[in-house]
Amino acid sequence: MRGYCWNRYWLGLVFAGLIFAVGCASQTEQLSETGKFLGSAGAGLVSLPGKVIEGSKEGLEELSETSGYLLESATINIEDWPKRIIEDTKETFLKPDNMIALLLAGGASIAMHSSGADKELAENFDNPRVFHGFTDESINIIGSPWTHLAASSLWYATSAKNQDEFNKQRAGAMLRALGVTSVITMSLKVIRDNESPNGKDWAWPSAHAASSFTVASVLDEFYGPRVGIPAYAGACLVSYRMIDSGDHWGSDIIFGATLGWVVGHTFAGKHKELEVAGFKVVPYMAGNNGPAMGVSFVKQF
């Protein structure tokens, strides 16, 4: 009941924001001739990664335009994505080191659940709980796979709109990694079909832990420990919350985190290099007719 109330609270905020934005947009049209728009209707805010768009009318237009770039870019690359996802997935799960890590995590999950270690850990988290109310629900939303997919989609769309091929490639790698993690996680949930400590279905593995560690691993590969360490700390916080709330067993977290780590590092590690239209961008140097430097586009057929 508590979780339901908080979900209603968040939905209420969203709908209130939408109604306020529509009202501001209408007010903009009414006051455009009197020159009073800047004084009375600039309160609407629409948040996008790395950017806050002020003015609800401009914000809605900007959001629509960015969504258009996302659809256009995705359509252009639609034929290439399935092939890349399949190749990356094969490399992820057929790589010996990754297979060993997943088998060890799976074995640890079985041992923890069958030996009663999961129940003992859950009992230790029963009293007192660390997270409550707004803090608990906020961490739950921040660690949600849907939040990660939405943020990555906006990153991809914004990069496509700005013709930033470098960040577009990285956002694409993040989206593919999150997509594969989500599919694998949901498939295992349906196959295992066990209950969480608080009685919810499909406990193993934890989708929140898997997705959060996928994000942290990708960011660590792309930007190094300065970004990776805080991202891992956030993933650990999300995982702790899932046990603290009774939504997951410790074994669910262990396998989910390992799965996210394996997928994230493999996908991002393979696509660190900048690609344009399937060609790798590499440094170019020549000295036949004097020194020359630049970039070259390479593709293996």
C-alpha cells in the first residue's frame, strides 16, 4: 500500500506538471501581442539531459523536435542495429572470462538461496529499515531500467540532433547494452519464477541491479574511474535499497550485478572507438610530400 501511494504521488506530480505546461503554452499565445509573455508565462520547465529548456511552449517544441531526431536516426540505423546486437551478445556470452563470471555468480546464487543465507540476510535488513518514504521511492525510480532506457534514448536523440557522432555512438552502445540486459533479465525471471522476501513474483535476478551495473560499467569504460566510481557507488546504493525494501534476496543482487557488469563492459569496450556510417575513425599520418596529419575512415569487408 505504501509503494502504491508513492506511485500515485509521483504520477500526480507528473500530471500536475503537464497541466501547468499546457496552461503556460496557452497563456503564451494570449499574451504574445501585448508583450507581457516574459513577465508572466516563463515558468514552465521541461528537463532534458544536460539542458533545461525554459518556457513551456519552446520546451514542448524542442522536445518534439528532439523526438523527431530520435525516430529519424533510429530509422536510418534500424538495419544495422540487429546485426550489431547479435554480434555483441555472442561476444558477451561466449567469451570465456564472462562465462566463468556468470557461472560463479549463478553458483553463488544457488548456494545462498538453498543454504538459508538469503533468509538470514533478509532478516537482518528487516529492522530497522534505512530508506523510507520519498527517499526510498526516489532511489527505486533512479535505479529502474525504464529510467535508464529513457535517459539513454534522450542522450542518443540529443546527440543525433546536434550531429555529435561521437556521443551518438556511445549512447547507441548504452542502449544496446541496456536492451540485452533487460531481455536476459526478464527471460531468467520467467524461467526461475521465485518470490521475493516481500512476496513479489519474479525475484531472480534483480532487474534494478542488472541495469544499474550495466550503466555504471558502460560509463566506466567510456569515461574512466572519475565517472565510473560514482556510477558504481550509485549502483551499489540501488542494490542495497532493493534488499532493504524486501524487493530482492541477496542472491538476486549478486547475479544481477554480475550480469550488468559483464554486458556493460563488453558492449562499451567493443565500441570505444568512434565510428561513422560503419567506418572506424582512426588517426592518419603521411610524409611522402611533406608531413600531413588527419583522420581516416576504415572498414573491414
